[in-house]
Amino acid sequence: MPAIVHTFDWPDRVVVGTVGQPGSRTFYLQARTGSKIVSIALEKEQSAVLAEKIEEILDDLMTKDGNPYSVPTATPIELVDNDPLEQPVDEQFRTGALGLGWDPSTAQVVIEAYPYAEEDEDAPDSEMVEPVEMLLLRMPVGTSRAFAKRTREIVGAGRPICPFCGEPIDPDGHDCILAGGL
């Protein structure tokens, strides 16, 4: 059976957002074109690394002679998106693997997201089952810069970090192993 590919070539909106309170938030990558919306769940760490790697790609492209792809140094003001996720958030799948690349023919950052792979218990040597769906997302450079900035802000808006052990501090306290508890 062929995989379902949720493709967004020039999305109207693409953001990372969360549902829930810090400490129990679920992160989502949400893309929309017209009335078509897809939301996939991500881990916080996946979100952070995705933003970091997109910025690395964009920063590297800016160093090319003459910045041929017109990569902005900062988020263009017209692309700032601080709105919440579009509701209802209907999780398509939980992301297991991400791919990230650059398409010079369209000057777009390309994200591929795949669900967690499940083992086929009936297959010899516990072969992995091919994913039944994936997200293929293409973003122009300005949108990519705005996406990375917002994602960093969303990731950073969680619980405060303990200055001693580096673990998150819950609203009801924190048992710090280095400072004897806070």
C-alpha cells in the first residue's frame, strides 16, 4: 500500500506550537494551505534541533557570494506569527524521524517527517514496517527564518531551569541533587 504523503509546497502557515502546561506540553508542527491542515506531534528536543539546523542552513546560504537566495538575516516583520495553533489540533502522527534539506531549484528548506516505525513481528529478523504516511514540507527562506525563530521561542517558554543541576523546576518545587533541593 503506498504511503500517504501530506505535501505542503508553499504553505500559507507553518508553525511549531504546544498544547498543555509547561512540564506536560505536547509540541506540534502544524502546516496549513487553504483549508488543508496537518498537525504532527514532535518531542521538544526534535523541535529545538529542527530550528537549530534550519538556522544553520540559512546562515550557510547567506555566506554564498552575493547571498543569491536572498536569505534574510532576521525574521521579516510581515512573517512574524505569534498566534496559537489552529484548533482543533488533530494529531496526524507522532514523529519518529525527521529529514532536513535544501532545494536550490525552488530556494526552499525541505522538511520530511515520518511517524515512529513499528516492528513487524511477523517478519524475519524484526524488520521495520514501512511508514504509511509522512509530511513533506517546503518553506521559502523568509518563512524558514520565521519558523526557526518562533520554534526557539516556544521551546524556551517551558519551565525554568535549575542553575545547579540543569533540570527543569516544577511549579511545586524541585529536588536538586546538587543544591540539596529547592
